Amino acid sequence: MSAADRFRAAVEAGDFDAGVALLADDVVFRSPVVHKPYQGREVVGALLGAVSQIFEDFRYDRQIGAPGAADHALVFRTRVGDREIEGCDFIHENEDGLIDEFVVMVRPMTGANALADAMRAHFEGSVPTP
Amino acid sequence: MSAADRFRAAVEAGDFDAGVALLADDVVFRSPVVHKPYQGREVVGALLGAVSQIFEDFRYDRQIGAPGAADHALVFRTRVGDREIEGCDFIHENEDGLIDEFVVMVRPMTGANALADAMRAHFEGSVPTP
């Protein structure tokens, strides 16, 4: 079972801690919004926690990846307020089966803007900087 | 060889027509910028043609997908002006081996904005509407 499978299962079970436990200590996270990568389980966990509260009606609808491969793509649909979002979690696992790279992309731009606005509101204007 | 493999090979060979020839007549395209899908080989070919002129230093750097699967993800890096972009072509093929769904996502938002601006400039303000 890939790290992506296990992450998806944790999200679908609503078990946020189990998801964060799959992140390597030095995980690198590239956000759909900001250019500079974030690094480390603590800050990445905080960001994923915020997003999990912001996204409404979140569901994965497609998983792309070969069995045994290090890279998997989890395509999702969600909503922020009245803005529909289609996005993807790109999950790379290391030799220990932990997630060492986590990249998120979303479309369209109205959705990305709504997500950025909601992140600022969630962190009261001070979103963690990379 | 998947439609994604063949599309990637066409792009890497600079053979734009070979890429467009892989699109099904009724292909659906969901853009990183606008919400509403585009449909049909003609308009989608025009959009891909514009993007191929706008993206600089374009290269695919990762391919995700199981052999024989209908869905593949081609992760790319590129640049619009001085804005770096990481993005992904999500390619779904039909039973005839043609691309019937083509979804593009990009990150970060500065890159998506630069792409949207460049598309407007390319089409002189009248980007095809879905």
C-alpha cells in the first residue's frame, strides 16, 4: 500500500493525525498559492490542518500512479464558499514509506483566489511563511 | 504506448500537429485559469497552440500513471516571463486511444496570473470563451 493510499485513507476516515504521521520529518511542501516551498512536518501539518477546515465537500475522485511507484497523484474536488475547486495532491514517498514531497495544485483561478483568501482569514492574516 | 506517452513525445519533438492529432473530436479541456470547460478539437488545439508559444523553457519532469491505465499525469516545469511555473497535464484517453479529457493545473498563483495575462495578450484581449 503506497503512502498515497494510506494518506487518502486517513483523509477519508477524517483521521488527520494519521495523515500527518505519514509525513517525513523533512517533508517539502509546495503550495498551490505561494512559490517558495515549506519544509518540515510541523509547518506542513499546520497548513494541511488549515486546508482540511477550509475545504468543504472534499472528495478524492481519481488516483493516478503505478503500483510500487514513488509518485502518485490524487485528484480531488472540493469547494471554498461558492467557488468550486478541482485539485491534485502529488505525493512522493521515500524509501521508508514516508511522504517526503507533497505538492498541491488547484484550478481554476477563482478557486485558488478563494483558497488564498480563506487561508489568510484562518491564520488571521499571518499565514506561515516558508 | 499511452496517449499521454504519445502526446509527450509530440511536445518534446516540437511536433504540434502530432499533439493535436491525438485529441478526440469532442475532447473536453479544463484550463488552469477559467472554470468552464472548453470542448472540441479546434478550440482546444488553438488554446494549446497559444500556450506552446507562451511557455518558455518548457520540460516534462515526471510522468505518473500505471501501464494500460486511462489516466496519466505529466508534471512539467516552465516559465512565463520571469515567473516560474510548475504544472501538470492530466490526460485521459478513450477506447480508441485518443485524448477525450485534458486538464491542466499550475502553481503558484503568480505563475497562473502571468499565464492568464499572457493568454489575454496573445489573443489580443479576446481569449476564446468556453
